[in-house]
Amino acid sequence: MYKLLLTALLIIVSHAAFAKDNILIMGDSLSAGYGIQINKSWPALLQTQLSEKSLKYNVHNASISGQTSSEGVRQIDQLLALTKPKLVILELGANDGLRGLSVSEMRNNLQSIISKSLMARAQVLLVGIKVPSNYGKRYGKMFEASFQQLAQQNGIPLVPFMLEPLLQQVTPENRSQYIQADGLHPTAKAQPIILEHLKPFILKNL
């Protein structure tokens, strides 16, 4: 399934990769538009807004639902070679956390993606995520701290928590408007809110 999705992306990218400067998004279901129409996902909304502002960037969204950091490592070389991005938005790790995988292994995988991206002369924006509280305080703190450590070690910008603005919006009464029934994925209504949270970081690095 992953290979089919990646192949489809590469076919699309091959026709447009060099027409404009490129933004590569490497993420999971939080960026892949899981459970909603793709054109309502925050990466699609980002492309629309950049075009409206006459900012000549193509947004290439390589996000795949269920993607882990190790799968990202296997794909990054090919994606960098094809898109030659000015900016890589790295939003991976959530599935590592949900599966209770090794935090140190996740950190090593993300470091590999960051190093390869920097060597390709791309800016990197690291997008942090948190695991649910039922995974335990110790694991949660280690998981969250790994994003901060990577940002500091590599001198790259960090969005501490991708879903931070939803914490202020969601109440027990309106939860279904912003969070899907699985309790994990944002709805279409939440996508503009997520983008507004990410956009200052993105624009600063273009």
C-alpha cells in the first residue's frame, strides 16, 4: 500500500517538481487528510493560500496514514532527489508513539531524515506531537523531549505541538466538530486552525 501511494506521488511530482520552488511535507495521517477530503487537509489549504499570495511554491505532500519514522527514512532519499525542496516539513513520530516504539530509535530515524534534508540544502521545519496521557508520564516526557533535542542539536525550528490550538478550541460539547469519532484525527473544520498555527513557522522559513 505504501509503495503504491509513493509511486503515485512520484508520478505527479515528476511533472511539476521543477516548475517552482518546492515544499516537501513528510507526515502521517495528521497531514495526509485521514477521514476527510484531501482538498480540505491543511497541506492542500497551504497550497491554496500560497498561490493566492502569488508565492511560487509547489506543496508536495508525501504524508501517508500509518507512516512511522523508519518508513520515512526509507523514502527520504528518493523524495529529496525528485522534489529538490527548499523546505521540508517533517511531521513524523505520532505512530511510533502510538505503537509504543523506542523513543531513541524514533529520534535516530528523525535525525537521519533531518541530516539528509540539510545535506540536500533544504530548510527543515520539525513538527512535534505528543502521545496520549495513558502512555505514562515517563514515556510521554521522553517522547516530547526528543523533538526539542533534535531541534536544538540541528539548529532547526520546532513547532512544539502540532495540535496545540485545538486544546483551546475543543470542549466536551463541541468535540465532535473538531475531532473525528476515533478520538485521534482532526476533522475538516479543524484543518484551517492547524494551518494557522503552522503557517507563521512555515512562512518564516521560505
